[in-house]
Amino acid sequence: MMSFVLGGGCFWCLDSSFMQFKGVSDVVVGYMGGAKDSPTYEEVCGGATGHAEVAEVIFDESIIPADVILDIFFTLHDPTQVNRQGNDIGTQYRTSMFYRTDEEKQLFEAAIERAKQVWDGEIVTEVTQATQFWIGEEYHQDFFAKNPNQGYCNAVVAPKMAKTRKAFAGYVCK
């Protein structure tokens, strides 16, 4: 099993989008990249901790290659937006990739090069050494699955899920 820690806006979008693919065994949402120990959602949303909302995507590379996981990431969010995704604004929503090994860093940098062929404008995704991963509150885990009729889920999460499902149809769970 492999895992990547990725930030691309609200972590609910990352969680639900990745969980629809074969080979993804789990997505754990949380916080990384900040200065405070054990930050809460409210503290991270306040913007003072320096953390990004992130998702640790845990997958079986024999079923879904690492490159596909990273291409899904660059499909489901806009890597040209600085410290925001749509109406979600703040450093906690920055586009970010946290590497644990030099190999991961190289995979991330190669994915950015592929993304440059797709996106107009500069890719602003940060590639940063991983720090402590703080698991998000239980009510954030699998949020879309637990709250499919919630307004934000319908307006923002569901369209991102549909976009990635269409783009990577061969990997969608049946």
C-alpha cells in the first residue's frame, strides 16, 4: 500500500472524489503544514495555524497507479488558484503536496509537469516536506457519504466527483 498527503481546497472534495476509485482503500482527512500541535478545524479555518486541509489517500498501486492518483488530484481541483478553491478562500485551502521521500517528491514534480499540459496559467501547487499529520475530527471523515444532501456537498463536492469519475472512468468502482 502507498499513501500520498494532498491538499486541494476543502478536504471533503478530496475524500469523496478519491473514494470512488478501485484500489483506494481509505482517505483520511486532516491538517498538515502548520505550526500548532493538534489544531482543530475551527483553528485551521481561522487561518492562523498555517495548516492546509489535506487528505491522506491510501491506495494499492497494483490496482491504481500512483501517477493516476496524482492525475486525479490535478483534475479535481484548480492548481492555478493561490490560497483558494472557488469560494473557499484562505491558506488552509492552498494547493499542496507533502512528500515523505525523494521518490514521492519526484512523482509529485512529474505530476505537476503533466498538469502544465492541461491547465492554462501557472501551477502554484506547493511541494513541501511532510510534517506531522493531524487527523481531522471524526465528523469530517467520509463527510459526503454521511451527508449527501448537505448544500455544500450538492453544490461543490458532487460536481468534482462527477468530473473525476468521467475523466477516470476505467478506475471507478462498480
